[in-house]
Amino acid sequence: MENSERLGVGIVGAGFMANFHVTSWTGVRDADVVAVQSPRAESAQALADRCRELRVGDARAYTDLRELVRDPRVDAVWVVAPNHARLAVIETIAEEVMSGRASLMGVAVEKPLGRTLAEARRLLEVVERAGLRHAYLENQVYAPAVTRGHELVWARGAASAGSPYLARCAEEHSGPHAAWFWDGTRQGGGVLSDMMCHSIEAGRYLLTPPGANQSDWLTPVAVSAQIASLKWSRKRHAAQLAERFGDAVDYTRRPAEDYAHATITFRNGDGDEAVIEATTSWSYVGPGLRLTFELLGPEYSMSAGTLSTEAQLFLSREIRSPEGEDLVEKQGAEQGLLPIVSDEAMTYGYTTENRVVTGDFLAGRQPRESLKHGVEVTELMMAAYLSAETGQTVRFPMTGLDGFVPQVAQGTWRPGQA
Amino acid sequence: MENSERLGVGIVGAGFMANFHVTSWTGVRDADVVAVQSPRAESAQALADRCRELRVGDARAYTDLRELVRDPRVDAVWVVAPNHARLAVIETIAEEVMSGRASLMGVAVEKPLGRTLAEARRLLEVVERAGLRHAYLENQVYAPAVTRGHELVWARGAASAGSPYLARCAEEHSGPHAAWFWDGTRQGGGVLSDMMCHSIEAGRYLLTPPGANQSDWLTPVAVSAQIASLKWSRKRHAAQLAERFGDAVDYTRRPAEDYAHATITFRNGDGDEAVIEATTSWSYVGPGLRLTFELLGPEYSMSAGTLSTEAQLFLSREIRSPEGEDLVEKQGAEQGLLPIVSDEAMTYGYTTENRVVTGDFLAGRQPRESLKHGVEVTELMMAAYLSAETGQTVRFPMTGLDGFVPQVAQGTWRPGQA
Amino acid sequence: MENSERLGVGIVGAGFMANFHVTSWTGVRDADVVAVQSPRAESAQALADRCRELRVGDARAYTDLRELVRDPRVDAVWVVAPNHARLAVIETIAEEVMSGRASLMGVAVEKPLGRTLAEARRLLEVVERAGLRHAYLENQVYAPAVTRGHELVWARGAASAGSPYLARCAEEHSGPHAAWFWDGTRQGGGVLSDMMCHSIEAGRYLLTPPGANQSDWLTPVAVSAQIASLKWSRKRHAAQLAERFGDAVDYTRRPAEDYAHATITFRNGDGDEAVIEATTSWSYVGPGLRLTFELLGPEYSMSAGTLSTEAQLFLSREIRSPEGEDLVEKQGAEQGLLPIVSDEAMTYGYTTENRVVTGDFLAGRQPRESLKHGVEVTELMMAAYLSAETGQTVRFPMTGLDGFVPQVAQGTWRPGQA
Amino acid sequence: MENSERLGVGIVGAGFMANFHVTSWTGVRDADVVAVQSPRAESAQALADRCRELRVGDARAYTDLRELVRDPRVDAVWVVAPNHARLAVIETIAEEVMSGRASLMGVAVEKPLGRTLAEARRLLEVVERAGLRHAYLENQVYAPAVTRGHELVWARGAASAGSPYLARCAEEHSGPHAAWFWDGTRQGGGVLSDMMCHSIEAGRYLLTPPGANQSDWLTPVAVSAQIASLKWSRKRHAAQLAERFGDAVDYTRRPAEDYAHATITFRNGDGDEAVIEATTSWSYVGPGLRLTFELLGPEYSMSAGTLSTEAQLFLSREIRSPEGEDLVEKQGAEQGLLPIVSDEAMTYGYTTENRVVTGDFLAGRQPRESLKHGVEVTELMMAAYLSAETGQTVRFPMTGLDGFVPQVAQGTWRPGQA
């Protein structure tokens, strides 16, 4: 069967993230991007053209999701649609598969899995009912610095000195590109909902030994979190948002948090306490997107940061050049010392992610980083929102999180009250 | 008056910290260390000898505190005795001054000011009653990287873009040298009590504009904290402590926290929210003592870290050399890449601290970094312990903290419960 | 034609470098390693097995070079044999092609191209006579930090401020793995012959604008160089070599240089002076292989270094773990702070090199980084040896370098004389 | 005798360097700046005022050098006048002392010692004839990163593995502040004459064991150097110089070198070869003044760089703030990432230099870093110019350097010829 040798991939969504995936595909051997879909025809076409330009696949552009799913060249679907559209997309895919109109080897879904725990659970349920293999697209657990750091800590440190007890993971930048991210009700919250899924899952991965599954190794005990609106609800900056995105985004009246910090405590497989400190921010202004990771244990420590780059450029005050993101995502300046992230798709983990998921689907294996992880991460995020709202540590096992909708997502949050 | 030109300083205490002060004195122009005191005669003598060796003063060694205070060459006293002895020392000094047996221009007191808020308040009261000028010896607010970073952020960043909203300050190492630090009841707690005072005050300093006083600029709103015993209550490491310090330190039965994280929210002088993230650890194992600082605002950020050194040494696996702290305090290895902190007394702030306090006392000025700050910091630390014990955010104004004694200081704390 | 879609690659050589290429192939989309050859059957078989394990090709193992060349699955050959075997390999390949027994789209040859200028010229001649497209495998001009740094310097710096005038390139480590590298007569010299080809070509690449060819942009004017035997001819270290490699490597009597520095001056396409400082060393002992690059111009500078890694591991003095090269090539320690090069094949440029050369061969294009560059680099290296031997700057145009054989390659060099 | 306890210092010169010395004096305990002299009264007065403001001495301002020397409060003189005035100043001081009109404990002289070897030798001769103790003010051998790096390499590395064999020292910035530096005939050359003295002496210091004297430990064997005018003789930049400094500085017709590199070989006290690579540049554009140091030996390496700072500031493209040197000397930008050198006088070595020289003079000791070192360094610099001019390695012992005047100093140098 020819599909077992080379995977035909259809990408649903044609925005910023979809472009990242396509770029990463230049480093993926065993799969081609054969189809892309977006309700906006020109976006779909542009992405398909880019696939050809990068020689990652002779991609056909669709506006109709069902057509993409039915395309016989498509063996697996990557769902990269916005948060609010994701569940509906999955339901459509499942319908097509269950009806026999389409045949797929697997589906891969971008994080976060849901805007609420209920939504995330529902999504997993739909996929499982359709009998599909599934991957949770958490790129950071594939970032080379994270995977090598993890491997070396466990092999050289934990092997003799004992398991690590603290993982610090952070993602910080100056705020997202597209309008819907800023709208709490559409996105599901603010920066916590947008990005803490990354830091939580990276932390779980780092704290778990190679070969084990974080779902088994780490039992959640407690979550404590704080959120704040530090920058974007200041008058000057709220006005900037209004100017960029129009009335839909009014942070003087319906702000979302632009800063969140959570401390999550687990019992690990050795019976020891293990802690994740997860930090996310849209109020960080530095050279660009900053991902940092630390893993600490009894006689060792590992640290990694995406702005600790191999290469740096310095431009003097004499040089005026146009605003851009050519050195790094969310770039903040065009003078002074500037770190260069040479291959962002590789550094952030997309390249390896797509290699691994492709390999699993081709081999008929269920990817370890499954949608179940996405559900667990969503649960911890909801616990973090709840803790931040109530000023109380949330203890596990915890029931009743299913129906919980963060105040930010409801548009009722008032900063500075907790 | 001759005292106005050159300050004669008496140091009370002759341990690790007293040695740091004496070393720093090689960079202090207008004062001499003329006396040192310790109940242990040989310690006092050794420190006095070191003063002469470093040419920082022809210091006389005392075992009797009252004699030091009455020494006419002593114009001011630096109290560097252990936490549990500090209040008694201050009371004795005050008695001597109020009785007219001694005449002093001021007294400088090491952090933390008290093991409880009551103790800190009592200490300030005693000093004020004696009519003494007073300095709170928080070295980190004098560290050159912190003071220059602060100055430049406010001048180049905040001046046009608005005040900073987030300060992250951390102090992390592998654990203290002396036994009493490890004993919660004597020391007042674990790592939070030992070191979070540094990070809180550094954070308050950074968030406050030059020329303003942090007591006025920052009004506390809420404190949320977590503590844990990540390393030292593990069986293997508790046994190491017992071996080093004897039965007095039994972390299987009476552990102290070796990790603490607090989020402290303030309203600042502009009416905006400002946050300190303070982190302290005795469970960090890296090249050595690590102090890190970040200050973030709307269009700028500053970061500093004492292990980001100008100089690094690499020693290959072929080189075996004895264990030491010659590269950095709390050094963790003698192979591999190793940062060199060239002048620790300068880097950590002691040199400038002693220059500034000396200058204030000589000029007859009350130092800005006064014992009042020490009281405020103690209050925030107690709120952090309370939050960690209850799993609840502590909101200000808060009454009743005076009598609060942390469980760790009572010897009743059980890790993993909160 | 099916070959136009997917390139079948045969690798000649199965040592350290061949393994690096195979590893890099996990990131190469449009080609498969279909054959490998080594005179040692077990080496060939091991490498072929590794190809399958990494899923980069169903490679067949050969001991006979001619058989590999004739294998119809082989569309192009990568020649990664040792320096002393390279020309003979190429001659054999050319014979097979010219006789019609084999059909190839191209041949790619590892650096340096020859041990003498005559050898390099001969190699190019043979390949051209056979009508083959050819690539010079200089990995460093494909290293992501180098290519992105180059691109950004020219786009953001040189575009408005003028072309760069100084490139500094260095490769330094503790010495090669295999015996033949240490034997001047077999290898062609010492560290200069082994590695300066990298730094010279990286420097030429950096100084040349995107789209231009360094052969055209840079006209050599003068070469000045020094070589020395700083470490390995010291008695203790010469004895270490003898122990590792036997009598063949006697650095007390026939040393090769373990340090070389060259300053190469060019006239660039703007008529301005441009300088390469190239440094190579086998006497550097640090965390591991160190490649550094700087590109300087009137109002900008770029710097990159492979030991400026995203991730670092710290292992305390309590941890003893076995010697290894798992963190970085030529790793020097297993304690202390240790940089982690997460994906060496990518960082050093092999992955992109193989993507680009593959793409060129598939498209029927002559690769820009051609064997002609290899000849030019060899010429500059010979000029450097000549300058070091005579203590005189070598000026271009220079005739008579063809027949020049360095004293080190002749076994007649005496350190400390120049 | 009161002078034995506290040294009264008179500073001759009131420019950029004199200000650096005065700033550094805030960290010097046993000496006061009691007098300053400049032919320009307002400069002298401004510097004297600054001494009072910094509380480093109640300095009297002189325009007449003889009056300063005769001032009874002056125990020692620091000569910080420009290169072309230095010898005359020393001759005047010596006359005053030999005539008995003045009494001094010592004289300290800024580098370089002379614009030619003859001048440097003459200066030493004059000082010795006057019977004065003398210090050569080479700040870099007192820089904390250099002194600690040196100490630790020898103690932890060389002690067991053997002496270091390579020192790399560089000083690079965008060009000096004052006009006379740019004028080859007044200054004595270009960047080599201006700054290579630093790197050579730092290199000699690093290669020499603690306690030994570099004059004894290191015997020069050969010098090879290159100079170039990479930036400032380009039309655009020569015009900038003309605009800043007027016709006196015409780099289209009388350029000085803005880049120099020298390789200096020594035989060390162990009989082994030891090499200095010295680099200086006025054509480096980066965040600011960059001093770098490396010391390499058989199983170790040390590296230091003044731009590897503890603290960094980031200012986004939204922030426009005035040009300045508040973060670092020769600052190049006010946006982007910017290293902060918190205490430049300490980092560059001035503070410790003045502590050590003061201590030596007070103790009646001849400083180890004597004018003899200044003569030796000048000799190596002249050899470097000679090598660069002739394209030949200069071998030692070398006679006839005394009368040598570099072409750049004669105004006859033509770039791009060597």
C-alpha cells in the first residue's frame, strides 16, 4: 500500500500557524502537504502556492472542508483552525470518516484543545468514536533544546542523583497578531488560555522520564495561579488595540489577562513532589518571542531559552531599516543587539513534531502526545483560571471543572480584584 | 568635628557575612573598621586580623558587646549577628546609648529584620527610641547591575513609555553554610525567611522611581505564595544534612521549605498595578549562587543575573582540583565551564552599600534604606508564609500578622499538604 | 523521468563524516541514501543499517567502489573518503562514467579538495572532463547561523551602510578522532590543512553579497599566516598521541601544527579592501568543538558561535558519569556547565548542505558551491603555509604554488623556527 | 610621617582619561586627589570640582605644571596628558624633583609610554635619573575579570596541566573621541599605536605566572602584524571625520590604520612557545567598547569580555531617546538589546590599578607594573608596525628599532599596499 510509505497531509486552516507548519515541512521526509483548506479562497490558494514554492507538496486548495477530507490523496488531517472553530471542524471530519465518505489514518489537532474542559473532552470523544489515531500538536515538547535537555538530564543527572523536582517554563511576547486572540469570548480567555498550554505540557514532559507517559508519571495535586492585565488595559495601550482591531477589542471595558503565572504541584512516579512553574505573558517587550525552560533536580540543572541564540546582529543608531519579523517572531526592534533565531520552525519544535507524528501515522502507531494530553492540560488551565479568580489553591482530584467558563471568556473579568 | 570626616565602624558578628563586609571595605573610602565583636574570642580576633591585612582599619577585637559600643573610636555599629541574636544585640546597644555610656551616629542592621513581624517592629521601635539613625542592610539594592539597570530603565524606558509593572527577583543556591540556618525554630523559617527579604526589597526598589521611596510609591494589595521541600526532605539528602549538622537538623521530621515563590501585587504611585515575583531556593544546584533580576514595562525590559559573568573558566575532565568556592559563592563544580564572579563583594552590593550608609551617617542623613523598609519586608514575608499555609491569597490591609509565627518556625510544618 | 523527483545517493566512505551526513539526511526530503561503500565491509554494512534505522534510505553496502557507481539506483555520489584517497576515488568514478558503465547526475566532494594545489586542480579537471555537475561539500556555508547572519547583514546593514570589510572565522577543538589526521604526510599537513578550508570559505561567503559568487566578488591580494605546535609537541602530550595512535604519530620528531592563523586580504567587487581572519586549532580545550564567525562592516556587526547554545546542562561535582560526546562533538568535560548542541548535523550545516545540493542536482543546476571554490580555497591554504614557512606575506597573483608541498606534509617542519 | 598613611595625588591632564581616574577614586581608600593640572584653566577647574563632588579629594586646580609638582600636598603625580605632551611633562617633573623644589614618592604614567621606542626609553631614563619610583598605568592588567581569570587559570589549570600557550587580547571600538588621536603624526600612529599596548601587556600578564615578572618570564622571539584602513578611509567615513574634526584629519590623503592584528611569539620560562594574538580596531561597530581576553593551555581555557555583562536593557522600536554613552563607553545604539557596563572604572581596571599603585607608593615599593614594561611594550608595537610595513616577520633580538618611526606617524602610509 503506497500510503504506508508516504503520508499525504491535508491542512485545515491557512493562518500564521498553518504557515509555520508548511515552512517546517522542508525538513519532513516522509510526508507531503497535498491539500489545504480555508473558508477564504485566497488564503487557501496562497498557502497551496507556498507548498509548491517550498517543494513540500503539490497542494490543492479547498474552501470546503468536506472536500479536503474526501480527497483520496489526503491520508491525515492537521487541524490548525482558530480555537472557536476547532470543535466544529473535528465534528465534520468525524462525520465524513464515520459515514465512509473519507478514509483517514489520523488527525492532528493544534493546541489548546478546547476553550473549556467540556469542549476539550467532547473533541477527544468525537475523535475516538470515529476510530481515528490522534496527535496533540504541542510543538514545544519537540523543540530540540527541550528534547535534548530532557534526554541528557535524565541520562546524566537523574539516573544517579534522583528525579527532577522543578520545571520552569515560560512563553512571553508582546501580544498576538490576529484580532480573535485578543477577544476573550472568542478565544476562550487571554494569555493563559492562549499560551499556558505550552508551558504546562513542556513542564510535564520535562518532569517525566524518557519512555514514560506524563499522564501516568504525574498525578496533579494542586494548582495556584494569578492573572493580571499589566499593560494592555492601561489607557494608552488599550487605545492602540482599539486602533489596530477596532471596537471588537475594548480593553478598558472587557480586558483579558496579559500576564499569568501558575504553580502546579504533582506527585511523581517515585512518590516525590514535583512542581511546574508556568508563566505566560503578552506584556513582555524584548527582542522577540521568548521561550524559556528550566529543569532542576538534586545535583543538576538544565536551562534553555530561545533568545539565547547562536547568532546576533548589531545595527548601530545610524541604520534605519523597516519594521520586521525577519530576525525573530514578534521582533521588538531594528537597532542595537538583536538575537537571530535562524530556523524558527526547527527551534520551536514544528519540524520534529511533524516528523514524529508523520512517522507514527505511517507506522500505524498512536502518537504518545495524544489528545488525551490535550484534555489534561485543559483541565490544569481551567484550574488555574479558577484559582486566579477565587484567590484559592485548587486541589485535585477536583470535580465540577467541566462546566467552568473563565470570567475572561465570559467578558466579566475585572482586573486587580484578585 | 573629626567624626564628620571619617567614620569609625564597629562590627557585631564575625561569621560569613561579617567577612563579606570586611572584604567590601577595601572599596570604602571614608570609614574604617575599628572594632569587631563576637562571643567567640578567636573569631573576633581572626576578623580583626583580616581588617589589618586588608588595610581597612586597625580593628580591636571584643567578646563583650558593651565594650565595643563604648569604644570611643566606634561611631556607628553594623549588626551582623545571627537572626536569633539580633534583637538582643540591638536592645543592648540602645541601652548603652540611652544611658549615655556610648555615643553613636547610627546603627546598621543585617536583613531580615526579624523572624516575625512583632520582632521586626520591636527592633525598629528600640532603635527609634534611642534616637539613632538607622540603615537596613539589604545589599541587593546596591548591587551595581541592579542600581544601573534601575536608573537606566527609568531614564530611558519609563520616562517616555510609562512605569514598569513587573519585577522578577530570585535568589537561588544549594543551601547555607552554617547549621542555624537549617533549623527553622532558630532561624525563623526556611529559605523564605532566609532569603526572600532580598528579592522582595530588590523588587520594590526596581519598581520605584529614582528619588522616590518604595514605602510611599508601592501600596501592597495582595500576596500569594507557595513553599515546598523539594530536595532536602528526600531521604538521601536529609541524611546528608544529618551528617553535616548532627541531630539538630532532622529534615525527615522537622523540615523547612527549600523552595518558595511569591507573587505580590501593589498599587503604584501612578495608580497602576505592579507585581513582584519573588523566588528563593536552597534546592538549586548550578555553578553557584544565582541572583537574577528582571524589570519589565510597556516598551522595555531589563534583566540581570550574577552568573552572567564577564569571565568564564573551562577545566577539562583531565583536571582534578580540590573543592572550593574560589570562583563563586556556593560553587557547585570544579570541571566544565565555570563562571567567575571576579569581585563578589562588589557584585552582590556590599561595597556600595557600605559606601552609601557610611556617607549618610557622616553627613548626618537618615539613610533611605531604613529599618522601616525592613519592617515592611518582614510583613510581606509573613503574609507569604500565611498564604502558603492556607492556600489563600492574603489581601491588604491585613491586621493580625504581628503575632503570626510560621509553622516552619514552630516546627510543625508538613510539606506537600498545601 | 523518475530521477528528477527523488535523488538516489551513494556515499563513498563510512567514517565519522559519512555518519554525520547520514544523520543529517533525516531532514532531507527529496533524496534517499541508496548505497554506501567502504573497503571495510563491516563499516559499510553498519552505515547501511544506520540508514534504514533512521529511515533515510534502503541503502545497500558495497566494498567495491565501481559496483556502487554502477548501481542504477545511484544518481549521484557523495565522496567522503579520507584526504589521501579522494583523488583516486574521483578518478575511478570518472572512468566509470566516461566509459558509460555508470550514469550520474553529479558528484559531491568533501573538503579539503586536495592536499596540494596540484591535487585539487587535478580533481576538478577529472570531474569536468567526465561532464559531471559537482558540489564542494563545505558545510559551514550552509550552517543556519551563518546563512541567516549573512542574509540579514547584507539586507539590513550593508544595503544602506556599505559592504562588510572583515570576516573572522575560526574552528577550534582538541584534536581529531582518527589517526590519519595526525600524520602530516598522509593528511597533507596539520590543523591548517585539516580545517582552515572551512574558515576561509565561510569568510569568503560572508563577505560576498547574496546572489553573487565569491569567486567573482573577491580577488585575493595577500596572505599572511603563522603556524605553531603549541600543545601536542610538548613531551607529555606527544606521549599521549603515541599511546593513542602508536609509532606512526611521533610529535617529538615529526610534529604537525596544532594552531594556525591567517590574515587574507582581498579587493572586493566595490573596489574596497576586505579581510578574512581565519583561525584553526587542535590545541583548544573547551566544552567542545567551537566554530565562531564574525562579520563586520561600517555600522553593523554579526557574530555567531556554535557554543552559544540555546540549552545548557549543569552537573555538580557529586555526579560522575562516563566520558562522552553526547552534548557536543569533541566534548571536554562531564561536570560543570556544559553547552548542549541539540542537533549538530543542523547546526554545523550538513542538513541544509544536503538539501541544497540535492535540490540542485535534481533540478539539473550546477551548485554554486562548486569544486572551483575548493580549488581556490586550496590555493589560499597553500599560500598560508608558504607564508608561515617563510615569514613573508604572499602576494597575489602568485605563480608556482601548484607544486608547493608544505614542510609539514613532507615531515620536515620544525616548530618555533618561523 | 603622615604621608605614609595617606597619599596625596596630583593628576596632570584633565581629559577623558583623567576623568576616568577620578571616577575610579571613589573606590580607592588610602589616597586623595589633591591637585589637578591642565593648560586649560576651565578643564582643570571642572575636574577639581568633580573631585569634590565625588568626595575623592579637595583638589586644587593648576594651569602650571611646576606649581602642581611643588604643592606640598602632592606626594605622587599621575601623568595623564596626551601622547605628544607626555615626555615634556615628565622632563619638567624630573627637573623639579632633581632641583629639590619638589619632593615626590613616585610618578605614574599613562600608556603608551612613547610614540617611538626612543621616546619611551628616554622617558624611563629621565624618571630613573630623578630617582623616582614609577608605575606604568596599564589598566587592563588590573581589570577584575583579567586578574581573577589569571589567578584561577594558574591555580586550577596550569598547576597540574602545564603553562598556558596562547593569549588572545583585543580592544575594539568605533574610534576615539578627541581629534589628536586621529592625527597619526601627533598621536604616533593609528589604532595600533593607540591601543595595542593594552592587548600586548594584558597578554604578557596572562601568560606569566603569579609572582613572576613578565619581563623575565617571556623572551620575545618574533612579531608578525598586519594593519589596514577598513572603514575610515572609505569616502563616506573620511567625510564624517573631516566634518567632526576639520581639515586636520583628512583620511583620503593621510589615513591612519583603523585595524591591526599582531601575532607575537615568545619563549616562556619553561622553555615552551607562547603566543599573543593582539587585535585592535577603530572599525568595530557594536554595542560599545569591546575588550576580550582568552587564555588557553593544555587542559583549560579562560575567556572574558567586557560586553558579556551581568545586566542588559532592551528598548523597543517605540522608544526614541537621545544618543549617549550612559550604558557603555562608545555606545552604538539606543534601541534593541544593550549591554550595561555598571561600573566602567572598575570593569576596565582603573579602580584596582589606583589602589595597587597607591599601596605600593605608600609602602615605598617599586610597582611591579613599571615603566620598564612600558618600554618593552613599545618595542613590540614598533616591531609590529615594521612587520606590517615590510610584510615580513620581525625576529628578536632586533637592533635598530630605536630610531624607527612608523609610516603612519610620518604621514606617508598608503593602505592596501602591504
